[in-house]
Amino acid sequence: MTQAEPITSSDRKRGMSREERRVIFASSLGTVFEWYDFYLYGSLATIIAAQFFSLKDPSGAFIYNESTRNIFALLAFAAGFIVRPFGAIIFGRIGDLVGRKNTFLVTILIMGLSTFVVGLLPSAASIGIAAPIILIGLRLLQGLALGGEYGGAATYVAEHAPAGRRGMYTSWIQTTATLGLFLSLIVILAVRTIVGEDAFMEWGWRIPFLVSILLLGISVWIRLSLSESPAFKKMKEEGKGSKAPLTESFFRYPNNKYVLLALLGLVAGQGVVWYTGQFYALFFLQSILKVDGYSANLLIAWSLLFGTLFFVFFGWLSDKIGRKPVILAGCLIAALTYFPLFKLLTETANPALAHAIETVQVKVVADPAECGSLFNPVGTRKYTTNCDKARDWLSKASVKYSTEAGPAGQSAKVVIGDKEIPAADLETVIGDPKDKVTVGSQAINAAGYPRANDPGIVKLAHPFDIFRSQAATVVGILFILVLYVTMVYGPIAAALVELFPTKIRYTSMSLPYHIGNGWFGGLLPATAFAMVAATGDIYYGLWYPIVVAAATAVIGFLFIPETKDRDINTI
């Protein structure tokens, strides 16, 4: 597995052939599907919750409140992440036995049709509990298909790429995240504008899912015209294919060692850096810094737009200096700079909140027996004691607090500066209920914490309103976070392809990729926010990506071999 691949100057200098461009385009469309669906489901989660989880009891009353419905919708989305590694095993095995082309033709059909059917699915009001069950089933199918899609696309492109250019060629697959984002935003905005907000909430939300059939048709048409990868054809002609890819990948040394090292020394860190730079940053802006959804999405979109070509740059750079230096440097730099960058993001996007966190002392004083753990990543727990309710309320209001033990049996209280409030009174409404002013919100606002509509919070009036100092600085900070994403993600496909022999490549690279991204990365936003809620520190959730990224940098540096010059046709 260490044979070097002869690389000539003509290999490095020649441009892409027409066939190579077609291979990259056809392979990338599946990733566009992934991101298009991701952003569709995320953007429309509250509508999906209302459509499919609004179940009623025999009396006609809703069984679940709005918050619980939203949580169920997000859990259905998470189910797609959880099953991705199983899809990697199933389709990876098929890809190593039957071939790359036919396998990822099947995966995109499953993925595309599942997305399309969501747009046709009757709501809970029409078919009752069958609606959420079918929706979850479709999400599971999408997750399984995606588990096989990326590995197939990356392997197929890498096995077509000329020597010395695999990093750059496979990096084009990674750029499609931005295309998927913008495509979903454009389609949603266009449909909302054409049909109107009321119609969109009722039935117009289905149209973005339905138009995905166009992407599917184009992708299938192009993929049908492709030929099998050269490395796979050569292996088959020589009779060197594997009869048991799963066994050889996961139960035979040294292949199983490299599967584990790929996960811990490359993909786990890549996954958390990726999700921190895009999705946790978006969550942090909206849920913690209280930036409105329109502005937060646009700020992230601009940072992605500015950063997209750096996927290709770092893929190209990895062809020059190696995969390890680029990926592991991204993990290490991210781990060292996340705290100052997110603090700077707070100071810029919501300066009043940053000042309040530093100057206003808030503590919950309660009998320790009343204070349990608030670590609740799935969001389904109901808090019953006043201590837990108070801490949960404070964390959702982005208030930094500490917990202090009080006398046994004493009722919990919240001390804000020099003012004491019984914990049970925090959510008591003051004045007109429409104003949503409570005892707690009035107290923290008086102490210096900003209101949700504070004029100092960054806000965009239109998509191009990013040239003011505050907005431009926020975009700049987000761009740095995206730059880390491009460092770790641009070369990852080439690095994984080169670690494994042709006969088990599809299977072996797909599993660590989807565990690293689907589990380590995909569960990061919920886990990090649960850490914030459990501690009362808005930055505490950053320890999750920092520890994982730093561990990946150490493990990768010590144990991952450099692979950029390997001849993947002979291993």
C-alpha cells in the first residue's frame, strides 16, 4: 500500500478533459441533492412539524405542543444522520462487488425519489399517525442512500483523476454545499414570493421538494452515460476483486487499523470543524446571539460564497504538500482559535450581550437536591423543579449564570446583580400577554441584557446589505470559520480514497466518513447547545469540537501515513 505513483509534469499541467469534467459534474450532483435537501428540511422544519406531527386526540385537541412538535421534526431529521454509516456498509459492499457507477446510480435514485415523495406525502390531518411514520421512513431511506452516495462519488472521481491531481479533482465535490444552499434559498424565496405566505404555509412548501425531480432527472441521465472507473475495471480484468469487502475492511489487519485511524485521525476532526463552521455558527447566531433568521442565513450564505473556491485551493495544495499537513493544520488552528473567534463574533453581532456577560453577575441559589443535570441533547425532557426550570430559562435567554448551593428545603431563587427573584416567578407575565414581558425578562433587561429586538444586534435589510462595518466584520469572522472548513474538507476525499486498496475502497472509506460526519459532526449542534444549557456558559459548547479536533490532529500526526503519491491503481 506504499507504492509511489509516477507523476509527470504533463500530468500536473494539462487541463481537465471533457470526460473528466463530465465525471466531476455527474458525481457532484448527488452532493448537491444532499445539501439541497438538508437546507430545505432545516429551513422548513417548523412547517414540517406542523404538517406531520400535529396529531390530535379523539376530542380534537393537539397531543403535542408546538415545541414538542418542532423537536420531533428535528429528531426525524437526525434519524437520517444516524443511519448513514449503515448505508455506507450496505452500498459500500455493493460498490466494491458490482462497481462504482451502478451503485451510485441506485443511491441517487433512492435519495432523489425520497425527497420528491416528501412533497407528495399527505399531512397528519389527512392520514393521522401514518404521516410522521412515513416521513421518518423516507428520512431513513435518504440517510441510507447518502451513506453510499458520497463514498461512490469520491471514489469514482478519484479513480478517474490523473496522477498528482486527485486532491483538486475530488475537491470539486466539496464545493457543492454552497450550490445546494443557494439553490434551496432561491427556490424557497421564489415560491414564497409567487404563491404568498399563507399559501406557502398551507401547500406551497411542497413545491421545493417536488422540483427536486428535475435535479434527479438530470443526474440520472448524465450518470447513465458514464463508464466504470478505470481502477475498478483493471481490478476486475485481473481477477483481484474482493469476495467479502466487509470482512476484509473491518476484520482483517491492516485494513481495519486504517479504517479506525481514518475515523479518529482524519474524519472526526474534519466533521466537527465542518459543522462548527457552518451549522453551529448559524445556530449560535440565531439561538444564542438572537440574530433574526433572515439575517443569520444571509450572513452564513455570504461567508460560504466567499469561501467556496478555497475547497479547490486546499485540494490543489494537498496535491503539492500532502493531505496530512492541510487537514491536520485546519483541525489544530480551529481548536486553538475557536474561543477568541466566537467571543469576537458575540462582541460584533450583539455587543450589548457581550458586555452583559462580562459585567452582570447572575446566579441560581437553590437546594442542591432540586438541581439536576440539564444535559438534554434531544430536547425531550421536561423540567419539574424550580432550580432546573430557572436554569433552563436562563440558558435559553443566553444569560451566563452560576449555581450556588442554598439551604436544604429553601425555594430556589435567581439573583441578578443585587436583585433577588423567586425562581417560580421568572416566567410570570407582566402587563399585556402580547408583549411577552415576564418578571425574568424585565429583570435581565434592566440589568443590561439586550432584548430580542435590540437595535445593536446585527441585522440585514436586504441580501446585499453587508458592506456596513458591523455586518462586514461578522461576515469576515464567519469567513474565517468557513476557511477552516475548506482546509479540512477540501482534501478529505482524496485522503480517504488513497488509504485503501481498490477492492475494498468504497466500503472502507465510506464508513469512517459517515461516522465522522454523521455522528461526530451531525450531532454537534444539539450536543454543544446541551453543554451550554448545562453550564450556563454560552461558549462552553465549543469544548466539544475543540477536544475532538485537537485529538484528531495528534492522532493523525502520529499514525496517519502521507498518501498523495500513492498509485491507487495498484493497491
